[in-house]
Amino acid sequence: MKPATDHAMPQSLIREPSAAEKRSKTWRTMKRFLPLYLLFLPVLVYYAVFHYAPMTGVVIAFKQYTFMDGIFGSRWAGLTHFRRFIESGDFWVIFRNTLVLAFYRILFGFPAPILFALLIHEMRFTKWKRFFQTVSYLPHFVSWVVVYALLYNLFSESGLINLLLKSSIGHTLEFLSSTEYYRMMFVGSAIWKEIGWGAIIFLAALTRVDPDMIEASAIDGANRWQRLWHITLPSIRSVISIMFVLSLGGILSVSFEQTLVMINPQVAPVAEVIDYYVYRIGLLNTNNYSYATAVGLFRSVIALALVLIANFVSKKLDEEGAIW
């Protein structure tokens, strides 16, 4: 019996496709998916016009911008505004306030939607599950002005909570005008407003949990806590990692709208964050656009570094838990 011969064509005889053939193949591929490209076109235009085009204004951070000279005609200032911000007495106070509030929101605010999604997922009655899902989504669509109005009616000096405290312990607490309680009120109101909306993606991820595995573990004697810890949570680990990396991207953007409605002179020492500082310096003061832009760019660079580090760590721990 003759041995099988290799009929593969030698590499030297394989012809590389020409540039015209490559262009033709690319055009055929694009023509095949043309409806999808047309659907994506409005999104591309939106990001190009409202996200990428305005990035040319970042050059203001390196110039002494004046309205009469324009962005590109203003005098070059280099890193002057960055040094001014770092050397100012406001830097460490504002940076510390931003990091502390962001840390509290990550520490308490990030696990909250996960726990809420697990509780909803474990509910047996479908009608009650849908009811709690719907009710928990509603605060997301309420503006921070309305949320603060609710907080004021509950926690102000004459609010319902203080009336109950006065009748029970004989005195009231300054929830909204004390540096001692501001961070608790800030983080608590943010969790109440966003917990239902943030749980949506985790509820979707929980549909990936294999019910056969849950049933098999129950037959083997695992209780609900063991099934939750060893099966449910590992099944959504990659989603949790990705959402954590994404949340770090906004760690220094501590809800400007929330800060704007909740800040007052009494709590300003612990409430003023970078976003509000940019608004106060850049818009409320005259001709400080370059300085405010430099502060905003400084915050964005730090946030980018945090995302890159978190993505690198997540990729090392779990290949599917990274964004790229």
C-alpha cells in the first residue's frame, strides 16, 4: 500500500491577493452588512459631534484663553494652570473630598444593586418580583431636585424624621447641614435613587445561571446560601468585574447634579468635589475657563489611569472580566 502523499500547494506558489481584489472583497462585505452600518450611522454621528469634536477644546487647558482671541489665537501657557491647581490650598481638600465620596459610593453603592438583584432573583412569586422591580426603577427617572425636596421634608430641622427624634430622644439632628452626616446622606440618597436601575444588568446576567446545576446542588444537600455563593455568584463574576471597571471610569465624577442641590455653606468643607469646583471656578467666576479646563482634564487623566489599572488587574484575575 502506497503512503499518502501531501498534495498541499507549496507556499511559494500561493498567490497573494492583489490590492484590487482586497478592495473588492471589503466592498462585498460592507455591502452585505450595509443595513447594520446604516443603523449604526446615527450613533457614530452623535459621538463624533458631541463627544469627539468638543475634545479640541482641551487645548484651552494649556493656554491663557480669552474670548476675543479664541481657542487657537490665545497665548500659550503650558502647564501653568495645572501647577496652579496642585499648588493651591484647594487641591488637597477637593481631591480628598472627591476620593472619599467616590470610595463610599464604590464601597456601598456598587454592591447594593448586586445584592438587590440577587434578592429579586431568589423571590419565588413572579407577581411580587415584577412589582418590586418596577417600583425600584422609578426613582432613577426622578430629578435630583425632587429627590432633595423629599430629603428636605424628611430630614430637615422640621422634617418628619426630626419630629420623631424630638418626641423620642428630646432633640433633633442636623442631617442636611452637618459635615458629620453629609456623606451618609449623599451616599444613601444615591443608592436609593439608582439601586433598581443598576440591578437591571445583573438581573439579566442571572438568567445565565444554569438551573440544572442549581437543582443538582439542591439534591446534593446544598442550602440556598451555598447555592448562591458557589453557583450563582461565580456565574455572573465576569459581569461584576466588567461593571466594576466601568464604574471606576466615573469614580472622580461624583454626581455634579446631586452635589449642586445638596451643597450648602455648612457642609462645603466635605461636600465640594472636583466637578463642582470646576463649575464654581469656570462659570461663576470671570475668565477662568483655562484653569477650569485644566482641572477637568486633570480629573479625566486620573480616571483613565484608574480604568487601565483596574482592567489590567481584572484581566489577570479573570480573562472574561476585562473590557479589552
